[in-house]
Amino acid sequence: MIRENPMPESRKTNPSRTNTTPPSLATVPEGWLQIGKIVAAQGLKGEVRVYPDSDFPERFEQPGTRWLLPTDATEPQPIELIKGRYLHGKNMYILQLAGISDRDQAEALKGCKLLVPESDRPQLEEGEFHVIDLIGLDVFDQATQALLGTVTDVIPAGNDLLEVKLVAPSNPKQPTVLVPFVKEIVPVVDLAARRVELTPPVGLIE
């Protein structure tokens, strides 16, 4: 799913699929997608640990150019991914980057964001969506066609949850509601019309 304006890269989401990748809230420059963040060095030979903001393993396992954005920089710099592997049980990837050959160099990259151009968006299967495409969609009650609110976030849980900012919350102190992103409750996602239709169970919206 991708996040727009500058937020992390899209993890793909599916109403029938579990998504366990926690979102990152880091800001990236316009035109770029954040796919991960370097959180630590791994071993003594320059490898780094990366916390993923993407559900696409090829982002971390397929060699090629990626871009680094240090915490104090505004423009990403290209770097070559030599190889990568998934660290089972940790929800992290171990990457070997070109020119990074010892632990000190790897430690210096801690906190760097890992980016790709926004144009480099993987193709999704039918029924899958990028987060960036869901944010901002108007939400309607399918039965009444009443406008309920706007999608403001997608939160990973047992099933993904759509965070909806309500236009008329019954409790002003709770202006948003979390909607399970499953086919039974969200039967319609129309990206072209920029709308989502819900069949909410009793008590979900009130």
C-alpha cells in the first residue's frame, strides 16, 4: 500500500487478506515512496536491518537501485541493493548495500529511509489496493447512499481497518470510526468514482 503526500510506500491491501505490516508515519519528498527504514546494523560486514513499509518482498530481495534519505537530508541519494533476505520472526529484512562493508558504516545509516520513485508501483491482483488510493475516498452507506465520511488511514490488524472520519459523529469526542476492510462490510471500492460503500452492522457507525 502506498501512502500519498509524502508518506510511506503502499503496502497492498485486500478485503479478504490479513496485513500485519505496521504503518510508518515518516515524511518523504513528493514523488517518492518509502518502502522501509534502516533500524540497525547486522553483524560486522556492513549489513543493515530494515523495517519494511511494503508488502512486496522484491523491494528488499531483488538487486538493483534504491534510494536513501538520511534524517537530515531533503533529497534521496541512489544506492545499489546487492542482496537481501527476510529475517523470520522479526518482520525485518537484512540488506547488503553497495559500498557498506563494515559495522561502523552500517551504523551510520541507522534512521535512513529507503525509497523508490512513486512511478515504480507494482501491479496488484484483482481486489487488492494501494493505501494511497484508498486515502481520501468518500464513504457512503450503501442502503441509503448517505455520505458517512472520508477514509483517512488504513490500519493493519487481523484484517485491515479503514479509519473513517465521520461527517456527523454522534459523539464529537470520537470523530472517527474503524471499519473492518472485509467484503461483507465494504462491498464496493470504486477508485474511479473516489468512493467506498459500506453495509455497516448495527452499532458500527453510531
